[in-house]
Amino acid sequence: MATYKCDKCDMAVNATCGHCDAPLENDDLALPDGKVVQISKCSNGHGKIKSPLCCGQDMVCSL
């Protein structure tokens, strides 16, 4: 399971899919403008979300 951690305050979070309870996996999403965004996705294809934020910044995945 992907664990996301805040570099500023040390908060950590794990996430699972609300449909199937599968652990969300860390992934990247390439945007049309060439930027890459860190996301979390369901391994069973139920969707993806922007990775969590804390202290005003993206939390870092510690896979």
C-alpha cells in the first residue's frame, strides 16, 4: 500500500478504494501541457485521485 508522508509535519496517510477496499497505488499522470502530477489509483480500475496534500504541499509517497 502506498503511504504518503508530509515532509513538514510528519503526518502520514494510507488510502483504500471506497468501492472495493483495495489499497490505492501510487502513480503519475502526464498532463497535456507536459507536466506530471502524482496520483493515487485503484488497482481494480475504480478511478484515481490527486495525491493528498498537507501543510499546503503534496505529500510524498514512500513506496
